[in-house]
Amino acid sequence: MSASGVPLGPITRRGMIAPWMRGMQRACAVRLIDRRTGAAHRVNGTPLVIITCHPQEAAAELLEGRDPAHWEARIDPIEPAPQR
């Protein structure tokens, strides 16, 4: 159990969503993109990527205090792994 009271452990079991995961948004990757170059913003050479279930909030935080003419947030849904 985590500090927030959400049980930790496997999200799926035999391809089924755990009951505590029902109703949650799907995970997304949020990237900060420099409009001048089209490249992702990098920190120490590594692209800045936030994995979240709340992409609009993450995008707003990344863009806070930045010039919208120079920066954009790109949101890409993360697809689940194919079932075998």
C-alpha cells in the first residue's frame, strides 16, 4: 500500500484491469518541444519526458513561465503491451 492508500502491485492479472484502476485515464508521455528546432527539450543530454495519467496538468506545468511562441507540449498516449 502506498502513502496515498492506493495498493501497489501488478496493474493487470491475465489481461484484466485491477479494480482500483477502473476509471483512471490511460498513461501518456508529455514532452516539452522547442518550436524553433522541433526538438525535445533536454536536461543533461536526456530528453525531458513526463509519464502521467494527467497529461493536461503536466503540460500546463511544463509550459508555465515559458514563451508559447517558442515552446509547446506534445502529448502521446502510451499504448498497452500486446497480450500474448
